[in-house]
Amino acid sequence: MSGEFSFSLISTDGAARRGEISTPRGAIRTPVFMPVGTAATVKAMFLDAVRATGTDVVLANTYHLMLRPGAERIAALGGLHKFMGWPHPILTDSGGYQVMSLAKLRKVGEQGVTFRSHLDGAMFELSPERAIEIQNLLGADIAMQLDECLRLPAPEAEVARAMRLSLRWAERSKRAFESAAPGRALFGIVQGGVSPTLRSESARELVRIGFHGYAIGGLAVGEPQDVMLATVEETMIELPADKPRYLMGVGEPDDLLAAVARGIDMFDCVLPTRAGRHALAYTRKGKINLRNARHADDPRPLDETSQCPAARDYSRAYLHHLVKANEMLGAMLLTWANVAYYQELMNGIREAIAARRLKDFVAETEANWTKEPR
Amino acid sequence: MSGEFSFSLISTDGAARRGEISTPRGAIRTPVFMPVGTAATVKAMFLDAVRATGTDVVLANTYHLMLRPGAERIAALGGLHKFMGWPHPILTDSGGYQVMSLAKLRKVGEQGVTFRSHLDGAMFELSPERAIEIQNLLGADIAMQLDECLRLPAPEAEVARAMRLSLRWAERSKRAFESAAPGRALFGIVQGGVSPTLRSESARELVRIGFHGYAIGGLAVGEPQDVMLATVEETMIELPADKPRYLMGVGEPDDLLAAVARGIDMFDCVLPTRAGRHALAYTRKGKINLRNARHADDPRPLDETSQCPAARDYSRAYLHHLVKANEMLGAMLLTWANVAYYQELMNGIREAIAARRLKDFVAETEANWTKEPR
């Protein structure tokens, strides 16, 4: 491994961008969808299948890995790439979001956050510096600054306070990151709820500090899609064109299309993997709930035109049977099919931007989604 | 598909036999281990991986499939091979064993058995004729006669009664099987508990009726290994050399070695797959419980010399982590490694018989099993 982290813009179509991130561990074609590998595994999938769907980068969760098996342990075993058997790029989040959503008794102060593990109640501390240290121990190709994630809705003054604390943590994260190995990247995270003023302030200040890329955090937490997209648009104004832009935790396929059209380059979301464990298939023709009895005698595959064996080679009747019988193979096949569909969608998006026909691609894709009865 | 069912003996080493079963769906190298695909899936495995471990035939359970999704449904979908995506040989049991072990309110009479489904309490009837009909609907390459399986221990008179009922059912099964598609085979099942006299009577009478192969049922239900093996030896005396002999539900690797040495050709057992879902790995050097904390920092794979990626390419530390985190990938990898180990063992057995060195192979294999701390 050698080389620098860099981002190059290949072509644009309106606000949408086709680009490429270079890392010492390989290239990331953007717009990119990152499957989530929470606990050093993309749930229910072998990583060679994840790769074969067209995945350039996976996300792993600092919070989960710091609790179990521990960052120092993973470092001693040669780092996260070796531990999980994924030699390609990995982005790690900073833990802030899971501390908010999973940990018990969390207490936020200027220095950082203390919390109890949701696994065994053990006390942990996470500061901006420790979050960077953990991500460096894991060996993340792209690390994220620690931010304070609020449970929403929250009063605007509280949103402003958390956003400004996150800015101070961004400064400290950048300083702490100076000792990171060459070629690794650190992203800042824009916060500010759904307030355009706060989002603009957050983005401007992060750009002033200077990062390898910029993420938009604190969205896709239950707000309507148009509110999310309006906030993305406001934030975009402040973000430099020559750095990647990452919309965290998003989303449904139609969120991806809409956000790409507004200039987002990177996404992660548990939806394709989580849905795969809950009998839900994403396909070209829309979502299919395999638990539904109408599939019991249906010999058709999920999508006979898919490149993915899981979507192409197994009947809906068989998938329905596996789901009803709680067989692990049901989750294995549906997760695989879903990640493959997401990556097929991203591939279509990238090709459409390159051909300057994203608008048509979006219209065709959305029209196709209506073709399966829900 | 065309051709007949046949069994040819290739070589012998003492009582052990190296042979080959021909079926219209492909050859089965014996001695053979059949992974169990209870509900039309070898739990937690893709069937291409099952095949790649060297699996020639899988077993599926009539009881489970008749309840869900139903034999007529599978037939309408093109049969079990197509339904599950396994074009190679399939052996189905007759349902008798699961009716005993799983069903509620079972009632055995001369005609057959009535019982309630353990899934939803629905009433079902299983007669020798219906068991054959179901197996024909599934498209089994090797079908088994319905037998009455007792909960043991049971009084000898009761064992004798059930054995003789099973013989009458064997006659009816054979008659019912006359309409089966060409190339399919039907096996009789020797019963009689651990009584040499009853076993001999059962075997003699089955041979008189005449089957494509003979199974030994009702063993490996908790009796000591030497009692099981003594019963196998007694039964062997009555079984013709030119037909395959199948020891049902067996077993641990050392059971396989001991039974092969006594002339058994076929085995099935849930152990490798079940153990894989319970953190237990079978390896050349013995069993490894991945739940044990001593593996947390161990960078070694289960077996660096294995042909199986699951055993060769993942550290024990990672497997331990997956098991502790209840990640599906843990069960996926350990099941794969276990089935691969069982098939590697069977391959070694077959080569050793061909080279007339089974005794040495058994000694070497058993010595190796002591090399991992339990």
C-alpha cells in the first residue's frame, strides 16, 4: 500500500457528480454506496460476495468495535482489514451516533462523552482524540470526526450548542489525526438539525478547519424526505466542489437518487442488509415482501435479469419457504440480493451521470419500481 | 437424466468397502457422508459450497417438507432438486423418525401413524403408501420405507412389535414404490433395538422382501458406542454384500471411522451443521469450541492446511468474535468448515480403503484429534 488520498471529479450532470476517490487500498467510484459492516461483518454475507456486487468500500462502526472485540485487540491482530478479511477501503464512523442511539447513561461534556456499554454496562469514555486513536488502531482508510448526535426533535438552541461543540471537536479531531498513517483521510461532519443557518455555519467552519471530505450528519432520522433534501441543498452551497460529500445513514433507493441529483457522492445505510434479514427484497421493479403468502407457489426469481445469483437463481416460492421456516439461508440470499440491487443502482447512477442522462435514469428507475405489487 | 440405480464395489479392506452408487442424477462415492438439508436447505450454507466440499448427496426430511411447504407444492414447482437448487442426488427419509421425535399426539396403528404438526397442531396421516407418495412427489433419488421409531429404552416385546410392524410396512412400501420413476431406489430399514435376535430377524426379512439398499435405524439414540457397534456387526451378517448399507443418523467422526471399518457405506448426521451453529468446529486436530475466551487473541485459522476457505482464511480470534457477537457469519463459516472437515475425512477414508490402509488411517486420524486442547 502506498499513495495519497485524493478525490477527482470525472464528470457532472447538473449538480450530480461522477468521481473517484483514490486510497492506498484502492479506488472508490463515486457516487458510492457503502454496505454497513457493523461488527466487522456485513451481516449474513461473505465478503467475497459483497465485493462481487461491485462494492468498493464498506463502513464499520467504531462504537461496536471499541466495545467488542476492542480496538487494541484488532490492532494487535493486524488491523480491521486483516481481521475481517477485506483488503479494500474501509470507512469507520466515529461512534457518536451509536453512543446516542445505543449506549446507556451517556453524559456529554466539553471533553467528550462517557457512557455505559449496551452489552454489559461497562463504562467507556470517548473523546475526539480517543475516537481518532481507535479509528487509527482499526486502520480506517477514511475516519470520521467525533460529533454530538442529538435525539431529535430538539430545541434550536440545543441543536446550535451541539453543532458548535461538534465544531470544537472537529478542530481537536484534526489535530489528533496529524499522526495518522499517510494516505488516510479524515472527514468533518456538518450538523445543525434542519436549520439552514446552523447548517451553513457548521459547513463553513468545517471548511475553514479543512478536511479530506465532508459528511452531512443528523439527517434521515425520521424527518420527511423533502426536509432532508432541502437541508442537503442548503449545506451543499458551503461545501467545496473538490472534496467528496457524504450523506450519512441514507437511505432508501429513492433517497439515493434524489441526493445524488443534489451533489452527494457517498452513502451508507443498514437498509439493504437489515431488510434482507426481515424478508424484504429490493429489486428493479420495487420492494417485495417475501413473507407474503402470495409468493408460496411463485416459480419466478426476484429478478431474472439480475447479475446476482441470489436474485436470479432462486424462486420466490423457495425464498418464501425459507423466510417462513426462519432458515438462515433466507437472510443470506435476501441480503445478498439487496446489496447487489443497491450496487446495481449505484452503477446505473454512475453511468447515467457519465452519459449526462441522470434525469432520464431517475425517471425510468422510479417508473420501474411501481411494477411489483406491494 | 437416465440410467439405473446401481451399486458397485470397487475395493475392500477388511470389512470396509470402497464403492460407488450410480443414480440418474450422478454418482455417489462410498463410504459417503450426507449433510442434512432438513427443510430443503443445508442450514447456513449455500449449496455450491456444500458441493465444493465434496458432497455427492444430501438428505432431506420428509416430515419437515410435508408440513411446510408441502410435498404437492414442491412437486408443482418442479420437485425438490429444482426447488432447492441441488441437481445432484437427494436421499429422503420417510418421516418416521421425526414423527417420533417432534410431532405431538402421535398414534401408531397397523395402517400408519396420525400426528399433530409441531408447527401449528394440524392433523396429518402418514402411512407407508403416503410416505412413498411424498418421496416420489419430492423426487427423491433414494427413498426410505416408513418405519416405527420407538423412544428408547423400551421393553423388548415392544421393540419386537415395532420391528415387525415396520416389516409389514416395508412390504407395503415396496409395493407402493413400484410406480416410482425409473432409476429411483428404495431402502428398507432394519430395526430391533439392541437385540441381536431382533436385528437379525429384521434384516433377514427385509432381504427376503428385497430392496436397493439397507439402512440400520434406531441407533445413535444415546446408547454407548460399543453397543451401537456390536449391533451394527450383528446386523451386517445378514446384509448382502452387493447392496449399500446405511447407518442412519450417525455420527461423530470416530463413529464414522468405526462403522466404516465394520462395512457401513452411508451416513447422515446433523452434527457438523448443528455444531456450526453452536460455535463448535470439527478439525483434523480435534474439536474446537470457539466460544472459549482463549481464542480471543489467536491469529491462527482453524486449520491452515484445509482446502476450505472457512477453515483456512479466518482467524480463531475473528471466529470467536463472530460467535460472541451472535453474528450469522459465525454460523456460516463454522458450518462450512465442519461440512468440509467431514467430507475431507470421508475422502481420506475412501483413499485409505483403496490403498488397503484403513487401519493406519484410523490410527493416524485419531491421534491427530488429540492435538487441540479441548
